[in-house]
Amino acid sequence: MPEITKLIHKYLRYDKKFPHVWCPGCGIGIMMGAMVRAIDRIGYKKDDIVLVSGIGCSGRLPVYVDFNTLHTTHGRALTFATGIKIAKSHLKVIVVMGDGDATAIGGNHLIHTARRNIDLTAIIVNNNIYGMTGGQVSPTTNYGARTTTTNWGAIEKPFEIADIVTAAGAAFVARGTVYHAKMLDSLLEKAFRKEGFSVVEVISHCHTHYGKLNKMGQAVKMLEWMRDHAIPIEKARNMKEEELKDFFIIGVLADRENTPYHKAYAEMKQRIKEGK
Amino acid sequence: MATKKNPFEFLLQGNEAIVLGALKAGCRFFAGYPITPATEILELFSLRLPQEDGYFIQMEDEIASLGAVLGASLAGLKSMTATSGPGFSLMQEHIGFAVMAEIPCVIVDVMRAGPSTGVPTFPSQGDVMQARWGTHGDHPVIVLCPSSVRECYDLTICAFNFSEKYRVPVILLVDEVVAHMREKVLISPDEDIEIYERKKPSVPPEWYIPYEDDLSGVPAMASFGSGYRYHVTGLTHDIRGFPTTRPDEIGPLIMRLFRKISQNLREIEKAEFYLTDDAEIIVFAYGCVARAAKGAIGEARKKGIKVGMLRPITLWPFIRPFLEKVLMKAEYIIVPEMNMGQLSREVKRVSQGKAKVITLNKVDGTIITQEEIFHEITRIDPCQR
């Protein structure tokens, strides 16, 4: 049996809820594949994984994978995940969000989860637009881009997700793309293995809305755009800011040691027990 | 906190009694956000839960607080949060999620004068209808309302029992007076109090159907990480928990959510009858107003007026059978409320003109006094009685 078929049989609810809801050519499936490969490589037990999502295209992902899965409210996935992780700290909690989910309605929860350094992995699928609702501007829509709510071009500057969570205290921050699929699963593996709050921003595309409205072509064209505009961090280190202007950096952007919340809590409890 | 005379005798505030009741019920997770007049609950939990092998976290807002509570409950811990009106407004979305995904949890709302920021330190009973209909969509709800410190303790335990038994969010609606008032209460560890734990699946994981209907209407609930992998969503779902848009699956789901409450009304609906046997006038009061009403009734009885009180302990579902019982004799029902008449509409609906319903409403941030209720009782013309 080919490797991929084994993974499908082991990790997907293939006999229950397919076909999926995503458009043909969507990048979320590539990310899901990378996630499953990374999980398989580490060898987590399926019973020990809790996959949490918010609302939007990415929000539908938990339906398809055979873990403990939770599809929460818009923007609040991290709050549910925080409760789960604190209550049962041996569980591996993974949160999948879109850019609108994570940085607009859920922006406050994102920075506070980073600040607390809750031991969970947040995968933020960034396609620069609200796809599920039909292509509205999001906090990561590029300046000047057209969406159904920026008919005259976006006049707001986009968020840099990685910079925000790094500044807020995340233990591990990486950025990948759905074009660089193999690199993506190694980034996800590193994030899963990291103790503390790890964030992987996954640059994806929405050819259905963003591509169409901004004349960027179909899925393949948009993937090629990622190929041509992504610079690995190792290479970027030797480049000037001027040269990097039209590119975005991929790879591990931050990796640091910091006590995760559940360990600090356990230490506090121990201190109380000892009467200190 | 214990007094010198008796180690089980405490001088407690309503808010403190809520915390002790929750711990007694087995609550091991609290997430909250500071807000007057509910903050003492948050503070006392932060002290006690780490000592009790539980978990406390102060979240970034009330939305996050209830989100964390629901996550912890899914992971298997009895969980709760506490807030006041403005925070309660923020929590409504997750109350709906808890209803839909059937996640047990307890939400305390210590009511303060509203709307909006209102008067944080003044009492009110303005959230009665919000507790019923605050979250969108048709949904059943259980709301309990204490009127003494001891009852804060008992009803918190009761709220946990109901939430575990029926897999619903249960709201404890407390007014600021009861939450901040101090009373002597006896709380002994030997007390025989029934504590209910949620039903867990006993079938092998591959047989587990997470939202399967049975006669009780309440499916067994597996905790995350216990070997039963299933899907939880706020979307309408089929019996396996997966999203559905089929009318023949949506309908039965919503009907079951109602049925699990409606077929257990006898257990859920609680009320206190006070001198109602011969009463021609009934005072229908709850929370701190019921305390003033008792005083007023005592005074009126001295004057030979046949007056009693029906006090709803369960505000929602509305205690229709109890009200119908007193309506057999009562000709007048006085409904004093610290709002513009939120529950009096229910009283009128049930009474259907059988008794004359007199409302006494106060929304200036002060309590309804014994004198005011007494005045209302004596205003009813004896010749008409």
C-alpha cells in the first residue's frame, strides 16, 4: 500500500465526511497533509491529540481527521484550547485558524495565548481574505488589494502575524507556504515538538476570491507566485532590507526557551503543597 | 472564616458561599475576568483552586473565560465562571455553544444596575430575560436564583448537578444584595448532599455515538483524551456529531435539546411557598426582594390580611405548575421586581386574568423595601377582597 494511502486510512475520517467543503485547488488540504505527516512522524497517539478550530474554511478541517476534534466559535478556538490544555496537560493540543479567525476577531486571544505561553500549536492558514463568506477584506489583505469590501483597493496596512506573536512571547514562530509542502511538514513537526506556544503561519491562497478579484490567476498561478516570492530565512539573512522588499521570509523565525503555563502552574501547586 | 463557637459556623458573603458550594460540588476549573459585583468569586477561587488540586485562570475577557471553561469541561473537569451584566452580555455566544454542543458548565451572573455599564455597585434584577433569551436561536435554559447566603451555597451545588445531569449550561442569577450580604451559615463537611457526575460512555469506543438519543434525551459524554474520539461543533449536527444541513436531522436534534429539560421539569422547577395555604393575596418575589416580602407579609398578617408568598427558586423554566396552584385561591398577585417587570409578564401569561396582577417595579438602583411591599398589600381594597 502506498504511504499516502496508509496515512489516509490511519488519520482521516475517510469513510464519514468526504467529499470535503473546500474549493478544488485550495491550499488547506496541502496543509492538512503536511500536518498529518508531521504527526505520524512524531508518533503521537490519536487519542492524545485534540484538534481545535474556529470558523471559516479552516474551521471545517477537524471534521476530516480522526482525533478528538472541536469546532468552536469564530476567533475563540484558542480560548477553548487553553481550557483543554490546562485541564489535561498531557494532551497535544493543535489549533487551526484562518487569518481572519486568528488576527481579527481572535486577535486578542492570539496575543494572550502567546503571552501566557500555553503549550499548544497554532496553525494559521493565511490566505489574505475571508474565503467562506465570499471574499471580504481581512487584517492580512495586502495594501491596495481588491476584495468584495474593498472595491476600490484596501487602504489599511496588513498585520505581520509572525512579528505580532513573536513580540507577544510565543516560544516558536515559523512561516511556511503550501507551495513548499515538504518544508511545511518539517516546520510543523518542529512546532509540535516544541514545548510552549508555537505558531506556524501557513501562506496559502484563495484563488476563488483573492485570485479572481486581483487577477492573480488560478490555484497553480498563485502557488507559483509563492514559489517566486518566498525567501528562506537562511538566505534572507545575507540580504539587505531593500532587496527583500517584494519578498516574504519562510522558515523558523523565532525559537526560544520559556516555561510553558502548565509547568509554571504545576510548580505553583507544588509550592503551595510544601507550604512555601 | 469559622466563628469561635462552632467550627462549621461561618460568617459568609453570598459570593463566598458560591465558591464553597462549587468546591463541594466538585468544581475544579474556574476561568473569569474581574467585574463588580462578582469579583470576590474570582478572587476566592484563585486562592482555593490551586490548594484543591484544581485550576484557576484569569482570562483576557469574558468571552475567553467561558471558552476556557467549555474547553476544560470537554476535557472532563467540572467548570464554571462568574460575571456581571456587561460580561454576561459577552458570554452569550458561548452559552449558545454550550447549549448546542451540550457541554456542562455553570455561569454565575451577579446582576448590577444596567443597561450598559450602569451602576456597577448598585443592585438590580435586570438580567432575568437576558438569562432566558440572551443567546440567539431557540434553546432551553435553566436559571436558578438564590435569596440567602446559604441558598447561594446550595443552589451552586444544584446548578452543577443539573448541568452534569442534563448537559446544559446552568445560570445562577444572583442580585448584588445577596452576593454581598453576610450571613451566618452552617456548612458541615458531614452534610449529606447529593453530588451528580455526568454519565460517561461504557460501550467500546467504536460503538460510541456521541449524540445518540435515548429515553433520557441526554447522551453519555466522553472526555477528550479518554479514548473516545469524536467531533464537537456548534453547527447543527447528526447523532455522530458531524455537521448536517438535513432537516430530518436538525429537527430531532433541537427537539431533543428541549425535551431533555421539558421531561424533567418536576425535578428542575423549585419554589418556596410561604403562608400560601389560605392566601388571597400572593406576593411573587425572588432574590433579595423575597426577603423584604417576607417581612411585609409578617406585618400584613398581624393586621389579619391573608397574604403569602410564592418565591420562584428556578426562574427558568418558569414555575407554571406552582403558580397555578396558588392561583386556585389567590385573587391578587403582587409582583415586586427590581426591573421593569420582566417576570411579571410570565405571571400574567399563566394567570390569564384569573387573578389581578399588580406590578411593583424599581429601576433606580435601590432595593425594594419591606414598607413598599407592605404598602402595596394594604392598598388592595378590603371590600374588593
